[in-house]
Amino acid sequence: MTLEIFDRLSLGQYFRYGYIPDPRSIYSKIRKVMPGCLLDISVRGDNDCRDLSIDEFSSKYSKTYWSLKAIRNQSLQNPFETHEQAVSEIHKLLKDTIANQSIADVDLGVYLSGGIDSTLVAAVLQSQNKIPVKSFTVGFTNPMFNEAGFARNLASHIGTRHHEIAVSDSDLLELIERLPKVYDEPLANASQIPTILLSKYARQHVKVCLSGDGGDELFAGYNRYLWGAKIACFNQRYSRLTKRSLSETLSLLRKFSAKFESFVAFMGFKPVQNIEVKLAKLITSLNITKESELYDFLLSIWNFKNPAGTCNHQFLIPYEDFTHEGFIDAAMLSDQLHYLPGDNLAKVDRASMAYSLEVRLPLLSHELLTQAWRVPLEMRLKGGQSKSILREILYRYVPRSLVERPKMGFSVPLGEWLRGPLREWMNDLLNAREFRESGLLNVKLIDKAWEEHISKRLDNSAKLWCIFVFLQWQKAADNL
């Protein structure tokens, strides 16, 4: 595949965020239709568009039929007055939405990971059915990434007919070769692997599944919202000298992060995933005073140096809402506009459709999204707890003891894989003549990240996964 077909700006965005935000694509002459938009082209053929550039074409013929920002601004003008009112209205609408989305002339099931969102969807769906609904989850042999036991207990309480597929690292690794066939452009969200497996397994039993995607973005569920707001507040309140002193203390702790992790394990506590990487990001965050730049940094993978060689300011996601909104509200809006459609939903959609499985998302119905923005931030985070509205609804179906635990996510042990079963595969990709001589990427920068990871000096798994996915995708595209 010739290098000219790649969009350099898109490539830079991919390595920064792990996906390519709308409307760009990996290809220089292809754009995506933005969410809530359509292309309006006259069938009479009197509009000759052959002389237009791709950007001119998009600007001229793209029409907006639904605007998230407009809906959000309208909802903010009519907030819920009490927490109880918000819980009641959201609960009623959720039940109506799930009832509508469960209408199907084929077998229907539900994803049940054991988290707040999927459990809520499964519980409401089961409450509306007299016979057990089929629920599906993936269990991992690695205990740090395994929520199957929680899902199993919740399924038993809710009353679903639970299906669990237990997989080892080798089972998941077999799916990696399929990634270029599933995703038509590079996507480096590691949870795509178990998502593909779950889709494949569920399709053996049903043709439609409901999923809990969207709860984090609509109801402030991500840890980065809370941590980002705290860091932003700290950076504004304290002097440069205070921040420097704290950075020095954290840098010292970072040097002993491996010993700290061993101590945590010895004491019987749950290990902190990638503590060294998190400390490094926290240290850098203390020197970022602009909120939009802070949030972009928290989202970024390859941040200050990019393998694509593009300048950072050229491919940053627009963050104009950080200029007049609170940090968390602005971060949620940004995620709903960019991260949710470009990463999370693309991941689920491509994985499910690869096996002809339809996935429906009740938490992302237009009506529910509209009502979610009517919930003031203090209600979303009542008592300092994320997704308090969804939790209150869920407690009507499931005891708190079954759902209150630290957020695990839906991921895989990339760091271990890259030093183990993926090491030879990655070496082959990095040593290929096409990669080293193409001039497309900064080879020295990538080699350094690879050597740091293999020697265990740094955990560069997220950065290297971006490289792995792209090189594998490029190789597959070249063979077409």
C-alpha cells in the first residue's frame, strides 16, 4: 500500500488517542459522516462535485439533523430539582427504553460483565420477562482482569440464564490475527479482544444483545473525571513551588513502584494496575494549568512525542467547552462527542457485526441522553460516588453488596503479553524491512519504547499496542 493514501494528520491522532476521531479516517481522501449528520445530494445531478476537495465536499453536502450540543444546552436549562426526581424519571425512561429495544422476532440476550451499567440493563430486562433472559460474560484466567465471578453471582440473583465462557490468554491471542478483518481502520482499544470473543460466543445462542455501553459517559463514571477535576483544582489553588515539591515526592515513589506493588500484594490487597505509568502521568499533570490540555493529556497515549511525526497542536481534539464549563461536564461532553462514537461504539459495533450479532444500547437512546443532561453534576456524584443515579436505580433490583467494588474495566494483560506470547510477533513487525525503510513512522522512537518495555524499565504497553495494531493492519492491507 503506497504511503500517499494515508492521512498524516489522522495517523498522528491515532497514535495520540488510540483511534481516529470523526470526521477523519486513516485514508487521505476518505471522511466519515459525523454522528447526527447526513449527506444531502441532489439526484438531478446538477451539482457537479468532482472538482471539490474532500473537505469542500463534506462542508457543502453534510447536513445536521440531530445536535448533541443543542440537546445538552436545552436540557441544562431544565434541570431536575431533586435527586429523587432524577432517579424516578431516569428509572421510568430506562424501563420504557429497554421494553422497546427488547422487541425482536429473534432470540435476544444481554451482556453482563458484572459492572454497574450492564447489571442494570440486565436487571431491568429480566424484570420485564417471565422466563429467564440469556446473559453472557467472559471470564479470564488472570484474576486481575476477571469479573466473571461477580457476573455469575449477579446473574443468579437477577434470575437470568447465564452463559459464561472461560478463556485463557492463549485463547484471546488467537483472536488478535482477526483484528484487521474486523476493523476497517486501526483501533487500539485492547478491550476489543474480549469484545470480539464475547460477540462470537453470544451469537451461538442469540441474534440480538442489549449492552450497558454509555453509562460512564452519561453519568460521570470514569475515574479520570474525578481525578482530572481534583488535579485541575490543585493546580489552580497551589503555587508552583508546592507542585514541584509534590512532584519530587511522587518521583521518588515512582522509583520504588515495583517494590510498592510487591508490598501491596504481600499485604493481601488487590494490585494497582500500571502504578508506575499512573504516577508518571500524575507527575506531568501537576505542570498543566489549562484544563483542556490537562484532559487531553489524561486521554493521550503517545503524548509529547508522536511516532507519526506530526506536531501536537495539529491533531488535538477541539476542546472549546472547557473555556466556560466545569471540568467534569466539559470532559463528559467531549467524550460523548469524540471518544464514545470514535472508540467505544466503533469497538462494539465492528466486533458484533463481524459475527452478525445486533447490539442495542438502551443507555444511549436519544430520550435517555436528553434526560441525563438534566441531572446536575452534584446529583450524578452524590456523596462523591460516580453514577449515583444509576446506582440508586440498581439497588432496587440488586443488593449493594453484590455491586459495590472497585472498577475493573474490560481489558487484558497487554504488558505481560508483549513481553511473553506477543514478543516474537512484535519483533517480526518491528524488524520488517518495509517498516524500517518506509519513513512513515519514527523508528528510533518506537525502538526505544520497545526496549524500555522489554527491559521492564517502563510499562509502554498502551503505546506499543497502538504500534502493533497499526503495523498488523497495514500488513493485512498490503496483502489485499
